Amino acid sequence: MRIVAVGLLAGLLAGCATTSGPKPVAASAPPPAALQGGSPEAEGEVKSTYHAWPGVPTVVSNVTIYDGKGGRIDGGAVRFEKGKVTAIGASVPTDGATVIDGTGKWVTPGIIDIHSHLGDYPAPGVPAHSDGNEVTSPVRPEVWAIHSVWPQDPNFSRALAGGVTVLHVLPGSANLFGGRGVTLKNVYGRTAQDMMMPDAPWTLKMACGENPKRVYGSRNQMPGTRMGNVAMMRQTWANARDYQQRMKAAKGPQKRDLQMETLAGVLDGKILVQNHCYRADEMANVIQLSKEFGYKVTAFHHAVEGYKIADLLRDNGICAAMWADWWGFKLESYDGIEENLPFFHASGGCAITHSDDADGIQRLNQETAKALSDGRKWGLQIRDEEAWTWIAINPAKALGIADKVGSLEPGKQADVVLWNGNPLSVYSRPEKVWIDGALMYDSNDPKRRPVSDFELGQPGEGDRK
């Protein structure tokens, strides 16, 4: 009976959120029945059905604030209402608001993880849940990660408890063209579309290096070498450019090609390329390739040798999403260094801490602190609030959502985390997490710790006989 009651309560709360929150905003216009002569809008897309949960006007005062853009306010306050940040500073208006005294605590914008596979490789990690790689061809831009996202993945709530309010879910890296990625708000929904961040650009996951050549070379297929990787990418982009030109010149409806639609969207600048790549030479090859065919790489992911070509990435406006200290688990990651993130930041580049891991996403603050410490050992004087940009405004920039999230500024979405201590300390944890101004997690209130439908009724350790 208790399980039924919880399920009914969740349904009622969801209904309340649907009626009380703002109306859903579609990620794009409805798709037409067929492609019309080269129209850039003629792309079938999934709509977001996300609703912000209801919140109340809130002020968090007497806190140390990292604003997400490299700024810091000691003894500051932030106010948010109707889903938006409305004021931030030494003091803010408190009229009509719930006031939380945060003396001795910190406030930051919600953490953004630019590289996640939650929902596509959910818990429990069994073969039936392995839905991140479509390993049937090295070229699979027509698949979309959103169609594999299982919203009942228990790891979403674990990430929320770690302060993650936005995550970018990608296909895996077995393919040269792995498919579209999707940006999610970290709230539970009945469908994956209920989690989709409205108006966040679509992305394309690409990969270079060992993974594609290992997966397909072992099957005696192309690519089996790095030169095979580049050759297949070049031919695919050449095909996409021809398709794009045909569509623009076409008169009347044309037969749809879902692979080419995604690639044409990249060439039109509508879809952002997120490129898995480890070695410096391969990143340079991809940059050359992007210039040949007229597209832009928004971010290299993993970028284990990013420190070697930090100036090249910086000068081409490409972010690097990196681990704090993962290295050596395969040969292309062997030349990684623990100072990669801070060295890249010090070069003037757009540095990002990412997880690529269901456990790491729960402590991206600690991963950032590790990298910051490694940089300081080499004399890099990077302030704490600067390092917070690695999990705030920088990933927001690389996802095309920096106008909405990534920093605490009036008018931006109120994704806010109250930490019980310095967030770069291993001893600190989020105390409260708001998404669009709604309190979604409270460490002191078990009712504010989301539990997925899958977990309801699962026996705990103490319940097993």
C-alpha cells in the first residue's frame, strides 16, 4: 500500500507541476511532412515537454557566492522567483520571500555536466540497458540519444544530490558519427521529453582515435586505422555537403534522409559538434577537416593531450572537456597529465570538467578541486571562483545555453545550489538544490530526495532475508 501511495503522490505532484508551472516550450518548430526545397527549418525534431516545477520566492543570504563566471561575493545574497534569478549582491530585497540564512555556507549556480551517459547506460548496468552505441555502422548520425534515455535511471537523483542541475547526454564513442546528443534538466519526468531543456541546441557526437578503428577493424571493416577514420569522415562530410546543396536547389518536397538531415544541420550551424578525441595530433586533424567542409567543432571531449595544443584550440574557439586525472587506461590516453585542466585554463582556453561516468557526475566539484590543486602545485594562481567556471559557464557556452544557465545573473534560470561548506572541499555536500527556482533536493528532508519509479519497492540491504 505504501508503494501505491507514493506513486499516487508522485502523480499528483506531477499534475500540480503541469498545471502550476509555465507551459512547455518546444525545442523547435513542428516538423513538416517532407523536406521542402532546402529549407533549413525542414528537420523533424522531438519536442520538449518540460515544465518547471512550482517554486516560491526565495532569498538565500549571508553566503559566499561563486557566480559561475569567475566572480565572488563574500557575505552576499541571491533572490529568485518565478523560475528566474532576480537579484544578487551584498544585499537583495526580501519582501514576500522565504529567507534562508546561509551563514557559513556557499551558493553556486547548478553544476552542468557536458558529457554524461545517464539514461543511455542506466543503473543497473546490465546488457539490457546498454543503449548508448549503435554499433552497426561507423556512420550513424541519424540516431538520437534521447530515444535511448530511460528517465527512471536511479543515477539522475544521485547526480542531483551532487549539485548537477543540467546534463548533456551523448551516444557512446564506438562510431565516427555516433548520433545526436541532448541537453536535459535534471528533474524526473515520465518521458525523456519531460526532461529536455527547451531551446537547447541539438548536438552531434563524433569520435576519432582508437574506439572506431578498434570496433570496426576487429570486424575486418573500415575504418581499421586512423587514416581510415579520417577518410570515412571526409567522405561522409563530402556527401553531406552535396546533400545540403541539392536541398537548397531543389524545387518542391524531397525524400527525407535522416543521416544527411543531421549532418546538414551541422553545416547550417544549427547542430553543435561535440567531438570525442584524445591525442593532440588527431584534434589538429579534425580541426583541419572542419575547415575543409565548413563546420565548427564546439568542444573536444576528454582532450587528454589538450595541454599540448592549448593555443590551437583557444585560437579556434574550441572548448576542451577534460577529466581531472584519468589517464593511461588505453594507449591514446597514456600521455595525460594531472595539470591538463589548469594548464588549459591558464592558456586562456575554455576549460571544462566533465564526468563520462555515473559516479564521477556525483562529485564534479571534487574533480574540479583536484585539478585546481594540481595546477597550484605548479605555481598557477587560479582562484577558487575561477575554477568554478569549469563546471558552470564554460560547459554552458559549449552547449549553446549560456544565455539561460551557467551563472547567477538576473534574468537567468534559477538553477541554484546551497552548499554546507566550501564546495571545493571534499567534506562539503549540497544542502539544497533548486532547478528553475523549485526546491528539488534537500539533504535535511527525505521527502525532497527524488526516488525513481524503478527504485520504488526495491528491497534495501536491511530488507533482504
